[in-house]
Amino acid sequence: AEIAKGINLRQIADELRLPLNGSPDQNKQLITKQEGYCTLIFIMLKGRDDLELRKVLINTGISDSLLYIFESRNLPSVTKPFTDAYSQLTVASNEIRQLLFNKKPYFLLLRLLNHSDNQVINNAILSISNLLAYGCDTTPVSQPHPHFAEMEQNNGTKQLFSLFKTSNIENYARDTAAICIGRLYKAKDIPMLSMRVEIIQHLKNLLGSANENISINSKYSLSDLTQSIQNHKQLMRMIDLKQIAEEIRRPFVGQPDQKREILNIQHGQCSLLYALTENRKDDDLRKALIAAGIADALLFVFNSRELNQIDQPFTDAFFQLTYADDDVNLILVDKQPFHLLIRLLGHANNRIVNDALLSISNLLLAGTNTTSHSTPHPHYAAIAGFSGDKQLHSLFKRKDVEQQTRDWAAICIGRMYRAREIPVITMRTEILQHLKTILGCSDENISINSKYAISDLAQNPANYKEIMKGIDMFAIAEELRKPISGPNDQKKKLLSTQEGQCSLLYIILKGRKDEALRKTMIDSEVADSLLFVFETRDLQTITKPISDAFFQLTVPCSDELKLMLYDKKPYPGLLRLLNHKDSKVIKDTILSISNILLAGTNTTAIDAPHPHFDVMMKYNGVEQLFTLFQRTDVEQQARDWAAICIGRLFRANEIPKQQMRTEIINHLKTIICNTVENIRVNSKYALVYLAQNSVNYNQIKKVIDMKSIAAELRKPLVGNEEYKKEILNRQEGQCNLLTLLIENKDDDDLRKDIIDSGIADSLLFIFETRIIPQITEPFTEAFFQITVAGDEVNLLLYEKSPYPYLIQILNHPNDIIQMHAINSIFNILLAGTNTTESLTQHPHFDVIFQFEGIQKLVDFFLRPNVDKSARDWVAICIGRLYRSKEIPDNKIKIQLIAHLKSLLTNIDEKLSVNAKYSLSDLSQDKANLTEVKKGIEMKQVAQDLRKSLTTDNDANDDIILAQEGQCNFLYSLIENRKDDEFRKGIIKSGVADSLLFVFESRKLQQITESYIDLFLQLTVPCGDEVKQMLFVQKPYPALLKLFGHTDPYIIKLAALSIFNILGAGINSTPASTPHPHFEVMQQLNGIDKLFTLFRRADVDNYTIDTAAVCIGRLFRAKEITNPTMAKAIFTHLKSLINDPDQRTK
């Protein structure tokens, strides 16, 4: 301050510009005076990190005056003091160096490299080096140097290399010239091989220099150079990794000079490792370094030396090894480094402490990433065993370390206590409070890692409870609505605070299915505030933490909560975010849209248009989604989800634009083979939704080549794991395509095409040749969907001998795959049942019996831990197989029949109905029938069927379910069995009368198939005596009432029951006399009701035929007086004379 008094810098700047145009003595005097000014400037700057003083010197014109001297004077007149002053200006922050660089100094500094005074050269090359360092610092490490073009314009590289090659200059100048060339060729190949070899070799040699400044700068220069592939390869050719490891292990012994020499060499080797690895995501290189013993050598140093003998190059080299993917860090973890790194936390050098701390953080992160988020950290014991948590906490509490050190110590504690309570209350409180505080840190890396550390801690209830303390949702909602305005510092602070609040929301939501918490957030207007931000703010101020907070509101949660978000009208704000420049924000946004759309999908019928379609169209949402899909500057997954969203939106709606339809369907077809399961599954369903529209469906069919799918499915799973996974994904994708093409589609011709193309054979080939774990859901689902077809299709499949492979799949541990196999077996068995006489043995019995398949089905049925649904359907399959054939093992017979009888009252109608038919098949054998009949009490059944319904719907459902079970049971005893005595017993017990009571007294919607199905079975196959007994019960009013039912199947069974009872009247009276039931039916208006049924368009042909035949029977020997009826019935009956159905004919 005293020296600076009275100095007029502008005057000095002016005097420095005075030209040398006087006599030699005058010029000498002027130079001496100007040198004095420069010496004064040098003194004021030397060793001082004074930003403001340097700004003043630049702004008053000092730097311009010095550059004027360098440019205008002959070189001998540019003396050391002038260059001393300028070089000291460059020993500064990047802000100062930028001001100096803007004045385009390189041309003039390069001129000074030709000076005869080595000290002037040293100052010039130092100034160039400092300015180049500024260029390196202010551009990404992987990008070329921003000053390269300017230096090339001034022939700078050649001049620097020429200086480097000059022999009569000081080593400092040569070394710095090499450093400058290294910086200039940052991430850029040195094209001249000789220059590349010489510069890299020289910089490598400088790494162990006794001059610390040269050593450090050569390290950074080499690091910049080796961002280029060719330069990196050149350096690798010059080194022996094992020799480096041996050198680092060299004992630190001897005299002080010897120790210093050892240390310099080892520092050089560590700096070389740094140069090889810094900012390079090259895990293969790191694995090679580890394999060569370098990690072990560094850990040996950490273990064997006193702390004061461990310098930063060692710890920096180890830290750079950990700057890698998880597999590299897990190799390092296997070397048990934690206790040695924890030891380094006690070092006096804060930079070493930070290296150790960041290494611990990276190694912990590998454990975090490779294990479940909800489980304790796998490395906890390795750290806690050496009191590492306590040492990290002590480091956190120190006041003599940098703020970042405390931050990372807290982050490490958070990571190691994942899903584990921090037992010491004070530590838990302090760490969580600190982590919450730094959520809004301006350092993005610390902010993000603190967020994930708290998220890890939140997996434990005690930690979570501590996190939740003091969180006020209304206050957060209010904070988020504050505008980002004011000076830059204020705006930055506001944004950081809001990001911190959003990170806190992320933490308490991530992975937690907490409906109450999400509802609280929605009710407290947090969602509204986030949407307000999305709709109103400058996109640049909407950052990843903010978009992520909203995304976490949408998952994992129920459709009900997502629909609450939908009620907030989120689409305008979310669609606006699709124009963001940050691909991570875009990804959060498209996933949020996807989740809200999914709630609309899940809560409406699959064949109905999407309920959000009109809203999205109103905001031009489809076009915006398609624009995102077409972008190339976003993550691939964002494009995938955009296509999925469009697929959902156009559920059962044609995509009208041909280009969009083609591109979206082609893309969804491609990503159905994606390696990401969530994308695979959702792309499949998006195509399923699109396929509900015929135009979209036809487009999907166009892009599917059946024969190529068959060929793809035959490819063997060979090669390394990654290649096998790739094949599996492709094959699963093709199966998903098949499934969506035929699922819920009644298209047997398409299924025949699939079989003809060889796809069924290929799937059976997979089932036959692969080990169980390689048979996944898409394969078995595709095969099952082929079997959801008519008998003709399933008989084609039967010809391919599928049973051995399907039954083998029952050993699969996956319940869903087991069900696919069982359902496939059932469907193919059903084709055999339907196409053969009911009183004969099942046509597939012998085929399955030959390979012990029936025993395998029985064994599966008897397994103790199988899924109940799987056991139920296997029981049904066994019952089908033993049609008209006794189950030989009495114990199995008893168990199986008891199980099937228990299914008759199952709430799953498909299951109960098929259990009924399975028991019916078994009952065609007398021994089986005896077992089935056990425990039946007809009068009790009749009484139970008369049980009255109440006003309680739930109670009514229970009553009907129990009655349906009894009807199903009786049905199974009489279906296809001409046992008149048994039927008479049923009628005498009052069961038929009770059924008619149900038909007459109940509302139609309370009468189900089971009731009328049983009544029909009482009418067939049986003699006229049984039918006459039924006629005496006056059945026609009740049966005619059923014509008003909404279920066409019930109507058909009622008509058939009438037909059968009318048959008894035909057979018991002369053919020339009127039908004995005519008058009864006429009184009930039954003939008109039959004719009305005959003319209906909403029933099947068989029902119409039956109504016509009934009218024909009723008008036996009697004129049809209604001419319209007469004409219609005669015409129809004549058309049935050649009907392929024998009974109808």
C-alpha cells in the first residue's frame, strides 16, 4: 500500500508508449526510466494474487503499452523488465487472462521468442503458457484448444517447436515450449510424427522434475494431449505399466538426497498415470493399470509410509483410477482399500484428504449402483469395521477443512448408511440436516450427490422420520411460485433454493409407493406450483431437479392419484417442456406424460378411444410428441417414450397421417426388442392399443414378416452373455409382435398363417432345446395366443406333438409361464374333446400317457407350493383327459374330484364352468361317477335353490354363487348321460320346480347360465317320460320369460329346453292330431314369442332355427293362420332340409 502511494498508472502507461526517437543517450535514459516503471509493476505484482490491481493495470492501459513496446521496438530494446511486468500480469486468474487474451498478444509474444536474452524468452514463453492455460481451463477437456487457430495463423506451433529444438536456451524455455505445444494440441492429434514423439517423450521426462511448477504443468499438458487417440497411443507405446508399479513400490529409504530422487521419480510416475487417466472414461485402460499392479502399489504406499511421506501425486493417481464405471471400482473394492483411504483422512494436506474422500465416495457409489436401492450398502462393514463412519463424522465436524470436504464426508456417510439407521442420534441429525442444506448448493455435483445420499438414507424408517421433520408442503409450494428475478446473484440463489426444495421432494418420493404423501403434496398445491413453473418460466430456469420432482409425483402411484394430477390440467405445461434444451428435463417430462396417459388407459376399456385424446389434440399434443419423436438431439429413450405416448393416445383411433402412422408403428415394432424391459413391455401395449383400430392394425400386419420371425426364433443362444442377451431380446420382441397381432383377435385364418410359416414349430423348438431359464414369458405367451382359437387351429397344433414340451415347461419357476403352458395344453385338449363323441375316451389320452405326461400333470397337481390357479387348471386338464375313463389311483381320484367340485362355486366363471365340464367328462365313467355323486342331497339342493334374494347386493352375489355351484355339480352328473332314473330323482326332489321358481320370480339379470344349463340337461338326453314329468311342472311361462334376457346364450338354452319338452308331446300323441301343448302355449302367447325370437337379429342362427322348429312342432296338423308367419317359417324350414347339422336337419 505504501509503495503504491502517489503512483499514477495512466501516466506510466502513457510514458511507456513514448517512442525511442532521441539520441542514443536520450533513448538509454528513456529505457532506464521505463524499465524502472516496469520493475515497480513487477514488485507490486510478484507473489500477489491481486485481481483488482491487475484489472486496474489493464484498464489504465499498462498491458496495451507493454504490447506496443513488444510490437514497435527492435528486440534488443525490449529488455527483461518489460517482459517481467507483462509475465506477472498473466500470473493470475482466468478472468484476468481473458482480458489479456482479448488484446491478441500471441503474435507479439511469439516475436519475443527470437530474442537473444534467455530471460526475455523465459518471460515470453511463460506468458504464452499462462494464456494457453486459460484456454484449456475454459473449454471442455474433450474439445480442441480454442486458441489453436489464432496460434496457427501466427505460425505459433512451428515457432514453439523451433524454440524447443534450440540448444542454446535455458531448460526452462524448452520445457515450457513443450508444455505449450501439449496445451495447444489438446484433444487434437499432433500431425508430425517426429514432433509428436519428441514432445510427448519430453513431457513424460519432465513429470519427475525437481521444479514443481514444471512437473505439474507437464502433467496437465500431457493430460490435454492424450485426450487425442493418436497422442494417447504414442504415450502408451513409451511406457511399461508393470515397471511403473515396481517403481511406485520402491522403498523410501536412503540419504535425504536419495529419498528426494526416489520421490521425484515416483511423483513422475504418478503424474504419468494422472495424464493417462484424467477425464478419460476408458475402463479398459484402468483395468490394465490395475492388472499391472498399480493399484496394489499405491495401496502399498498408503499402508507402509508415514502420512507425511505420502504426497498428493500418489493420492491423485489412485483417485483417477476410481473415476470409472462400477465394474472397475468393484475390482478396486476387492483390494480392500477402505481402511487405507480412511487412514489418509488424517493427513495434514487437505488436497490429499479430498483425494481420499472422493475415492471413498466413488467406491461406495459402485456398491450403491450394483445393489438394490432398498437394501443396506454392501461396503458398510468394510468401512464401519475400521470406525470409518466415526472418522468421516470427525472430518465432517472439523473447522479447518474446506466446505466441500465437509460436504463429501456427509455424502459418504449418507451412502454407507443406505437403508440402515444411523444409530447415533446426534450424527443422524447433523448429517441429515447438512445434506438437506446442501441440496440447493451451487456446485451441481455436490447438490446431486447429496440428493442421492439422502435418498439412500430415506430407505430406513428412522432416518426417513428425521428427514421428514420440518418439511412444510405449503411453504414449498409457495417457495416454488417465487419468480426468478433480480440481479444474477439473486436469481442464482433463488433457483438453487427451489432446486433444493425439489430435490427434497424427490428424496421423500423416490421409489416409495406412499399414496398419502403424494395426496398431501397434491392437496397442498405442490403439483400446481410445479405446473405454474412449467407454464410461465423461461425454460432455462426450469432445471432437472424441478422436472424430476413432478415426475416422482407420477410414479410409483395408483391410477387414482395420476387422475388427480390429470385434473390439474398438466398437459399444457408438460408439452411446453418438450421444447427444453436439456435432454434430461425432456426425459422427465415425457415420462410424466406417459404415466398420466397410462392412468387414462388403465381406467377405460381397451377398445375405447383414449379419454385424454381430445385434450391432447386441443393443445396440439400429438404434433408436439411427434416432433419430439423426430428429433435427433435428444436421448433415444425420450424418442421411444414419445412413440409409446402416441400409441396410447391413438388407442382404437386411426392415426390419420400416413407418415406418422408408418413411422410410429415401425419404431414401436423396432423397440419391442429393446434391451430396456420397461420400453419393451410398453411398446408392445402401445401397438396393442393401436391395433384396436382396423387401419392401424393393417399397417402393423404389413410390417410383420412371418417367415423371418420363424427363422429368427430358430437362432441358437450362443456366444458371450451380451450376445446371447441381444438374441434373446430380439426373439422376445418378435414374440411380443405376434402376441399383439392375435391377442383378443378372433382370426383363425391369421393363426393358420402363423402355423404355416413355421412359427409354431420354432417355438416348440425353443421349448424342446433350451434350458428352462432361457424360456421366457414372451415365448410361452405367443404360443398360448396361437391356441386361443377354434378346434381346427388347435388340431393343427396337436399334429406337431406339443405336449411333451408344454408339460416340461411346468417345471419352470415362473408362475405366469406355467399358466401359459397349462392354458395351451387345455386349449389343445379342448379341440380333442369337441371333435369326438362325449362317451368315448379322450383322443389325446394315449399320446400323453406314452411319455408319462399324465403322471407329470398329476405330480404338478399334487405339488405343495404351486400357484392356485395353475393347480385348478391342471385339475381341469386331468379331468378332461380321463373322459369316460376311470382314474386308476383311488387316492388321486378322490383328491382330484374333490378339488374340481370345490371349483364349482368359484367366482371366476370360466373356471367354474370348465370344472363343471371336466367333472361331466369324468362322470361318463361309472367308477368316477360314483365318487362324483358322493355327498349329494337332492332335496337340500332344491331347498337351497329357493333361497330368496335380499336388497343386499353382496349377500345376493354370495347366494347366487353357491346356487350356481350346486347347478354346476348336478349338470356334471347328467350331461350326455341317458340316466332317466337319476333325472326322475332330481325332478321328484323338487330341483326342477326350484329352477322354474328362480326363472319366474327373479329379475332377469339375476338368472345366470348355470341355472338354465342345468334345466336343459334335465331335458336331454332322456326319454319322453322325463320330459312329461317336466311338462307337468308347467315350465313354459318361466322359459318364455327368459327370451327377454340380455344374454343370447341363455335365450338359446331356454329355446332348446322348450324344443325338447315339445318333443315329448310329439312322441306321445298321433302324428295326425294337433300338438297337445298347443293350447297351453297359445294361452301364454308363446307362439308369437317364438316367432318374435325367430325374427330377432341379435341371436345366433341356431337359436333362430330352434324357434322355427318349435313353431313347426306346435302347428302339427294345424294351419298357421298368420300368412306372414306361415311364409317365413315354411321358407326357413325348407332351407334347413340340407343343413350340415344333423340335429337341425
